[in-house]
Amino acid sequence: MSDKHDIPYLDECEAAGADYNFIVSVMWNHVFPQNVLQRASNGGINFHPAPLPQYRGSFARTHAIINREEVFGVTIHHLFERVDTGDIIAELEFPIQPDETAISLDLRAQEYGFPLFCLTWLRLLDGSSTAVDQSSLIASGQRRARFYPLSAMDDLIASEDAPRSEDELQRLFRALFLPPRITPPDWLCRRLAGSDLLQRLNWPPSAQGNK
């Protein structure tokens, strides 16, 4: 993509020795090492497709559906060496639909996040942006911090033996429906075989549809 638009690109090893004054991270799934952060004289920002500090970590869309959240959101925050802990610069909430899947929530987060990012960038340029310390929100009881590691996804995918109602099985399927990165496990597809949910999502895809 960078080659197509003639955008200079550095891999992680090259970035450690490059000259730059600002970092813009958009859904980057790696932690910036301290030596990279320190070289950015003006710091950096990250677009996080979830509310903070409630949904730090990975695959927040999945966990929000599992947790029966009615509202989701996107956040732009300053980069810090600890994952998703930097000061919040901007955030935007939006409702979670009753039939939401992880992939539909992921796409909606990007749609809401783009205009928020543009507005935030303009405010950073003109100096009108403000920031809120996440730790102050936690200490005051306004928000609760939660971190979801990648292993939490493994636990969900491997939880075949956990007792679940039909509604819970369908919720789990919707929460794990994020193709091609994540697909519901075979055991869950078997439990829901013939359901309206699988038919509506055309899952599993037909052989013809894969051609």
C-alpha cells in the first residue's frame, strides 16, 4: 500500500535509527519499543478502535459483544511505553446494534474513527487539543480499567465444554465472527448448524462463493 501511494516506509528495525519528530499509529498491532518512542521529539498518537481504559489490549470488539455492552467507541491517545495507557486526546461513542458481529463492529469503529482522527489531527496542528490522564479517570471511579490479552481469544475459541444457552452460543459466534483474522471454531458451527444466524451470515461460505 505504501508503494502504491509513494509513501516512504520504514520497518521496525529501520525506525530505531531514523530521524523523525512524530509518530502516528493506526491500528498497529505491535508495541513501540522505548528507543523508538524516545526518538520522536514531539511524541505520537495512536488510534485505538475501542473505549479506554475499559478495553485495553486485543480484539476489543469481540469482548464488548461477549460482555453485552450497549455502547462502544473509538479513542485517540498519546503513545506511551505501556500498551493503551497514554493520555486520551479524543473519543467518540456509538451504539452497538442487537445483531452486531465482531466484523461489523470493527468496520463501524473504523468509520467513526476516521473523522475523529481528522479532527484530532487538526487540533494537534493548531495547538487546541487537550488530554485526559487515564489514571485520573480510574482513580475517580469514572471508569474501570480492563486489559484483554491475546490469550483471552484462545480461551474463547477453546471453550467447547463451557455450558451455554442457545442465546449465549449465538452471541459467542457473533463475537468470534471476524473473518479472515478470526473465524468461529468448528465445534461452535456444529452446535449452531441450521440456525438462522449462520444462514444470515452465509457461514460457512459455499465453495462457489470462495472461487
